[in-house]
Amino acid sequence: MLLARLLFLPLLAGLGLVLGAPATAVGAASVCSGRPAKTVPFATGELRVYKSRAHACAVTVAKKPGKRRSMSVTLQPRGGRVVSDSGSYTRMAGPVTVNALNRCVRATGSIAGKSVSTGWILC
């Protein structure tokens, strides 16, 4: 058992070097699981919604990260409660995740007073 671990770990490390590290420029892809379902740009950033089989996830990402400013993201499944994240952030609000198996969701995002909403999506 120990021999198998000793052989497997260097192989795994080598595979990481060959394939390279995941790109961080993808941004929200590293914090939300699932596939990108909708991206809605607005004046100060964009609202990104992701969908996996049973869940939806949303983040609001600043167009120009840097100084702290008011940011928020909300996500609501049809017939369910709103889940939100708000505060003073430099780059991103969220992620927020809801159970969305066979349900529509709506998302809103805002940065520094500018906002956007999706309406009901993923139906």
C-alpha cells in the first residue's frame, strides 16, 4: 500500500507539470462548479451564472479589479428563497449557490451602484 502511494504521488505531480496549472484568468470558473450558462455584462462588470445538474451558481465580477467598492450578487430558484452575498470587495461578490434541479432561477448583480438582472433563466 505504501509502495503504491510512493509511486502514484510523483506520477500525479508529473502529470500536473505536463498539463500545466489551471488558468486563473477564467475567474469564476474556479469558484463555481458546472458549465457557464449565462454571462450578462454591465457598466462596471459582469454577472456570471453557472449550471450543474442539480445546482446553479452565480458571481458578480468587476471589470476593473482593484479598489474596494460595494458589490453584490443574488440568486433565487423559482419558488425558493433568495441567496445573496454583498459587501465591500475588490474583485468579486459570490459565489452563491442554490438547488435548481428542474427549476428556473433568476440572478442579479451590482457593483458601485450599477446593476443587472437576468429574469427567469435555465427553465
